[in-house]
Amino acid sequence: MQKKQTLLMVLTGLFIGAISVVLVKCGNPGNMGFCIACFLRDTAGALGLHRAEVVQYARPEIIGLVLGACIMAVAGKEFKVRGGSSPVTRFVLGFFVMVGALMFLGCPLRMVLRIAGGDLNAIVGLVGFAAGILIGVFFLKNGFSLKKSQPQGLLEGALMPVISIAVLVLLVAVPSVLIFSESGPGSMRAPIWLALVAGLAVGALAQKTRLCMVGGLRDAFLFRDFHLLYGFLAIIVAALVGNLILGQFHLGFTINAETAQPIAHTDGVWNFIGMTLTGFGSVLLGGCPLRQLILAGSGQSDSAVAVLGMVVGAAFCHNFSLASSGAGPTPAGKIAVVLGLVVCTAVGLLNRQKAE
């Protein structure tokens, strides 16, 4: 059984890496076949929640991830509606996970896709990500918990899939009510049908395998369990091979035309610190942004609250100039990341459970 689970995890990682490369080839921004942070940010812009004109598009990938997870959870009789575990705290943690991700310019999934595209800035981010997870593991070992969730009514679990369907209907049937970028990353997009199918497939596979970028490193540090890490590594391998075949691999740090590191910056200190915040906050939440989205589609209202925190965080980052750009981080963004580390530390300290 364990071998079958490991094989499925590896195959899932290989599929995600391969389809991510295809999505870029078909129109998505470079090294961004999937990025939960960026795509939630784009979707928030499409709904008018922020005013950054270059990052506004209701990403079908996000819709597909939620619905794919929902379909797989229902089919596997794993759609269990639970929630009520420190919802405001989870909202705030989701907010600051997004602040860290937009400092780095990508979620943990995009981080590994950037590495597979040759972006050495993402390796700096990976080191920071691992550091943040280690900090989170320290709090877990010292009794951190947001308490148990409780069974809830069906409506609580169904709302996130329903919202996703509503956005899909708007995108396909009445796109005039949404905002579409005419330039920048938001204008770069794969065909709707391909993006949606890719999201559905990845959502279903991620729900089945419990794939999690944070969980892979967390379990390796805590239990010497490398099961989830295999998926993490398989994504890099498949995306690397695909990028090499399609000529999308550009090794280097710089972002000029020769090395073509898209939607990235070269400030190593803040790449490191931004992903430290994302890793730390994600451990406290119990999973990376991808995992939170998958759980939200599987009936977990706690994760849905965390995702809503990320959406608001993304809008806040662009409305108040916290997000980085190719020119690097902003002063306000640096302050927000430091504040996020302080808040996460406070959450970790104030939610330690006494040993019985």
C-alpha cells in the first residue's frame, strides 16, 4: 500500500510539473503554470478588489483546483464539513502568508516551478521557506495548536465550491462584469478550457494524495517522513525536463532579456525573508496555500477562511504597495513582512497547549 501511495504521489508531481510547463507554453506568465498566490491576486483584481491594472484576471486554474478537489472528495466519501478552529486567527495567518508570497513573487508551488525554470533567486527563496518551516516546527514541538475543528452544516463546506462555480459562470457567460488586464501578467493566460481542465486534474490529484509543499519539508524535519517530499521533487524534475525541451529554461539570477527570469526580483535578503514568513505562517495554518485551497474544496471551512484571508491580503498588498515587482521590494512591503513575522510569532506563543 505504501509503495502505491508513493508511486501515486510521484506521478502527481510529474503531472503537475508537466502541465505547468504546458500552461506557460500556451500563454500563462513565465514559470507560472500554477501559482496560488498570484492567481488569487489576479482573481481578486478581476473582482475589483484591487486597482493594479496589470494583474486582473479570474484564473480558471483556481476555480478548477477547488472544484477538482470537491469532486474527488465527494467521490471518495471524504467531503466532511468541519470548521470553527480559530477562524479569525486563520484569516490573519492567511493574510500574512500572502504578504510573504507577494514579497517573493510566488507561492511555494511557483517557487519550485521557478527553480525548474532556472531562476536561481527561487533557490534563495527555498532556503528561506525551509527556515520558516523549521521555525514553525519549533512551535509545533512546543505544543502549538489552533484547537480541533468541529462538524458543521453542509452549507459551510459547500460555499467555496459554489463561489467558484459562480466566478466560472461570470467568466464564461458574462465576462463584461469582470475586469481583464490588457497588459502585464494578467493579460498572459492559457485558453480558458485548458486552464480549467488543468486545475480540475491537479485539484483532484492533490486531494487524493494530500500533496503539500509545506507538509513535505515539515514531515521530513519532524518525522523523517519523505512521502510528501517525493511529490515536491517530482514537480521540479518534470518541469525542468519540460522547460529544457521547450526552450523555457534560463539559468541565472538576473532578469534581463538574456536570462529572462520573468516576474521576479534579485533582492536575495527579501526573497529569503518573504518565503520565511510564508513557510512559518503555512505551518501554523497546517498547510501551504495549495493545500488550503484543496481543503477548502473538500469541505473544510477553516481552510476556506484562510483562503479568504489570502484574497484580502493580495488585495491589500496591491492597494497599499506592499507587493514586490521586477524592480524589487517596496519599503511598505518590508515593514509588512516584518510585522507578519511578529504576528506569526505571537500566534505561535499564545496558542501553546499545556501538556496533560
